[in-house]
Amino acid sequence: MARGIGLLLPGLPQLLKGRWLGGGTALALWIALLGLVVTRFSRVTTALSGGVDSRIAFLTLLLLLCGVWGWSAREEAGKGGGRAEAGSYGAWRGLWETFRRNRMAVFGLWVVTALYLAALLTPFLAPFDPAFQPAFQAGDTRLIMAPPSAVHIMGTDQLSRDIFSRVLYGARISLSIGIVAVGISVTLGTLLGAVAGYLGGWVDAVVMRAVDMFMAFPRLVLLIAVVAFFDYSIFLIIVALALTQWPFTTRVVRGEVLSLREREFAEAARALGFSRRRIIFRHLLPNAMAPVIVAATLGVGNTIILEAGLSFLGLGVRPPASSWGVMVAAGRSYLSDAWWIATFPGLAIVFAVLAINLVGDGLRDAMDPRQARRGAP
């Protein structure tokens, strides 16, 4: 009986065993997803025949339901806790155990996860279309800059559009730009830093002078110049943000590789006649990834702020598309009469960046051996 209830309510078996974090998260997520299916049943059933956004949302919902149920069933069957903690699995397990002791970092991880899941599930979560203007279609001017209410929980803007729906759709753009731009910059910076640090000589000199040149320009001014000189596109914004952030990653990776290449394992690899490519990608980079992961995590928050700043200046995402920066810019003229237009997207930026920074700080402490030893029992 208990096993059957556990299959119907994923996370309940873990709660009964005292595993509050994993079991409570799984059970809450399962109930929330089922509630979403029930309340948005018509959208869910017609998602596959809709656009790309709806299909992505449907696939995300399906994967989440299957993933939560599969994790809970696997744990209940006793297959999740008996694996030997050896090799890389044991290292990652130890990293997670150190990370979870930092409550603020875990809270930040929950917030970041919730934001990205909400962004993926936006077609099901948003109560209205972000471009829907009921005041101009129904002729009811009371819907223009209406304060927060039961129908519009964050109010409406100067065009009577629902702010909550626009914040959700804006999260998709702002968070996507942040993660993609940082992914490009980290990849480019890691490759250049590893090559420059290991090869040295003229290669190192050329790469580092390019880094110095890029870092000598004020980043916001360089972004404005790049965006202003080319035709607008979201792809251009992503590339511009990525190409102005790679120097920081390059410096970090170069410093790590300079230290690692003199270690015994690197000398042993050279003595065995391994190629430079194998030494860099198989031996040096895996050992230099800890600071890169931390820098990437903190870089996402910084990139979100930069994108919001560009959009606020009119050089980023442009209307009618909704990003948090665009919404703040649109509401700045109405702060005295309709504070909610700019306040809620502004708070979304603050909480998103704060949560991402908390995760970055937690990863930095977890990957620091001195911190790990200090927190060990």
C-alpha cells in the first residue's frame, strides 16, 4: 500500500524516511506540475499543434513529470544510495555535500531553478498573451495602468498589457541571453586561456595583449558601440555580450594552467609522449574547471544586468518583445502614477541576479579545499 502511494506521490517515500530536502522538493514539484496540467489543460493538450514555444513547454513539462517520478521510484527501489562513492562520482558527491551546508546558496539554487523552469513553462503559466491589449479592444480605459488585483496580480501597463505575463515572457529572453552569452564567452575564454598558459611564448604574448586591449575599453561603451553599428537582432546582443566577457575567463584559466603545467601529472604526461592537445584537454582543463564554473555562474548575473542596461537605453531587446530591461524603461515615466510597471520587472532582475550570485558564492566555497576542510566534522 505504501509503495503504491509512493508511486502516485513521488517524494513521499523519501519524506517518510526523513529525507526532507529531496522528498519535499520532489513532492512539491509533482503537485505543482499536476496543478498546472489541471488548470491549463486546454493549453497543454493543444501545445504540440502550437508554435515552438508551446512545444518546448510541453516537452519540459513531460520531462519534469517523468524525471520526478523516476527519481522517486528509483530511490524507493533502493538503487539510488548503494553506488560506491569512487572516482568522479565521489568527488561530485562531496562537492554537493559541501554546497548544501550553505543554506543561502541552496536557497539561491532553488530560486534560479524556479526561474528557469518558469521561463520554459511560460506558455502554460502566463495568464494572458504578453501583447494582448484589452483596453483598446474592449474600449475599457480602466484597464490602462490598473493597479495589482486578483485578475492582474502585478497590474497592467500603459497599454493595458498584463505585467505578470510580460515578466514571465521577459524572463525567457533575459535568462536565455545570460546563459547563452556566458556559455559562448566561457568556451572561448577557456580555450584561449588554456592554449596561452600551456604553450607560452609568442602565443601567450599575443593572447594576453588581446585580453589587455579588450579590458582597456569600458565594457558598456564597447557594447553600445557594437550594437549601434550593426543591424539589431537578439543574436547580435548575445554575441556582443559574449565577446566582451571572454577576457576575464581567459585570465583565470591561464593562471590555473600556468600552475598546473608544472605539476607531476603534467610532467608525466609529457614524458609519456602525449600530444599537446591531449595534455591540455585531458589533463589540464579538467583540473582547472573549478574557478571557471564559479566565474561562469557569477557571469550570468552580470550579463543579465548588462542586457537590462542596454535594453533600458534602447539598444538591447526592442518592443514589442518583452525583456526586464525593456519593461523597466517603459515604466520609468510612470513611477509616480503607476509604480508597479517598473517595480516588478526591476525586482525580478534583483532577485534573479542575487540568487545567481548566491549560487556562485556557494560553489566558490564548496570548491575551495580550505573551506571544505574547515567545514568538515
